[in-house]
Amino acid sequence: MTEDNLYTVFGHIGSPYSMKMRSVMRYRRIPHIWRDGAEGIGGAREKVKVPVIPVFKYPDGSYHNDSTPLIYDLEKRHVNGRSIIPKRESDAFLAFLIEDMADELLSKAMYHYRWFDRRYVKRISEWIAFDMFEGGGRETIESFAENFRERQMNRLAFVGSSEQNRPMLEHISDRFLDAMENHVVNRWFLFGSRPSIAEFGLFGQLSQYHNDLAIIDHAREKAPYTFRWILHMHDLSGFEGEWRRDEEALPEIIETLLQIASEFYFPFMTANAAAFASGTPEFSFEAGGMPYSQGVFKYQVKCLANLRAAYAELSDPAKSELKGMLSQTGCLSYLLDT
């Protein structure tokens, strides 16, 4: 097998979505090459519409990115018995919702911890530069790091990290850590004894808690077993397992994560979508007694529409299975596009 017959994944260990997709490729046993140098990543970014990593070069020479569409495209192209989409229709929807929430909400807490506290940003930016240039010399590392951290810190308000938003973002992070810690001590996965798209979404963001100085000690103390679970999630290529049986109840963590979604994620998404529809550049809302505001983000308008479309397309039996839990947790009303 030559390189031309393989996928090439251009990513970085400091990128949560890169870690997410590398883990997916390893679990699914899809042959690929991992490239994380600055030169390769820079060239790959020029090949896609939105220059974000990871970028996939397909065996046919085409370039693609955006982790969730990539996952579903790979599902169509590689039917090898190691799907990460649960077989049960209702579980597949829940896994999609949780993955989306990890990508779009937990990611805000991850970004906040990485770039908000000025005590730590110099070191993390230098580590990222060191990785990108595979060494490259101190002058190169420090020059790139300085420019990179200024760019990232200038994006804080756009992403939603601010002193005002800090209590909510850190509370959300703790809620995810508590949910995971209570779950992984009993079983590692959410929908049976094999990983779904949801676990890979959660892992991508949490993988960075091993890197970022502002959160690493807190996360390790608050969720020590989750911290260890993260290390295993990097490579599940040797794992076998089954989806949950019909008579097997969903674990408690599903309801807990849906409660986080109804309390924080859906209010955020609907406020963002309403502001976008009205042409307002910023939006605000309150959840859990905490205020939050940021600029409108168009991509997340699309995410909410995709979630609502996915729910609308479910069969009547699947909707019937989900109705009780979605209603009880407060998620259902947000999924009905009214």
C-alpha cells in the first residue's frame, strides 16, 4: 500500500478536533498517515474553503475538513463493522446531539482555559510552535509563538471567553467532568461496550485538558478516572464491543448530558440563531443564574438547524422512545422547529 492509496490527516496534538479525528481513524482501522508539521498543515489549509484543521487528503487527491461531516462521510465509504454510529436509531440521534454539544459548547470552555489566563498563554503557545516546527530553533519557536498567541487572544471575545462569561464556562466544564467521572468508573462508553461519535466528540475537547496549564491540575483532581480515560481514547484500535441490547437501559450519564444541553447548550444556540436571524451582531442570555454574551457565530446557526432536521427525520418509533427523556430534561421544545 502506497501513500497515494491512504488518507493523509493534517493535524496537531494541540487541536481537539485533530485528536478527535485521529482517534476515529485509529478505532475504525482506516489506514492513514498522520502529518503534523507546519509546512504540511499550511499547504493543506490552502486546499479547503475554511482553513481549519484537521484537513483530510483523501486517496483520490481531494481535500476535506470539518470533523462531523468527515465522520459521516467515512461511515459511507468504509463499512467495516467498526461504525461509530449506534445501530439503534434513537441512540444514533442522542450520540449526534452529544457530539455536537461537545464540539460547540465544551469547546468554548477548552478555548477559555487555554487562552484566557495570561499566566499560561506564553508557554502553551511555545509548545504549539515547538510541535509545528518539530524543533526548528528557539528563535523560530518564540517568534511564531508570539504571533500565534496574540491572534488567539484577540479571538477570545469572538469565541465567548471573557471575565463576564468566565463563571458559566468554568461551571460547564465542571459539569462535564462530573458527568464523565461518575460514568467511566462503571463503563467506558455510552451506548454499549463500544465507542460512538459522542465519546469521540467529548474526548477531542477533554484531550486538551492534558495539555493546558490553566486546567490540568483542577481536572486531574476533580476527575482522575476521566483523566485516565482520555489517555485510552487516543487509540482504541484494539477494542471490540457491542451496541447496547434492546432490554438494556441507557446509562445515567445520557440524562445528565441532556440536562446540560437544555440548561446551557440549547439556550446558547437559540439565542445565537435568533440574533443571526434579526441581523443583530451580538447576543446575550442567562442560564444557571449566570450571564453570557458574545458575537453571533453563523456556523452554530447551521448546527442547530442540523439537530432539528435530524430530529424531524426520525421515525415515529424512535421519536416515541426519545420523547420521555427529551421532554423530562427540557430538550424537546428546543428540537421542535416552531
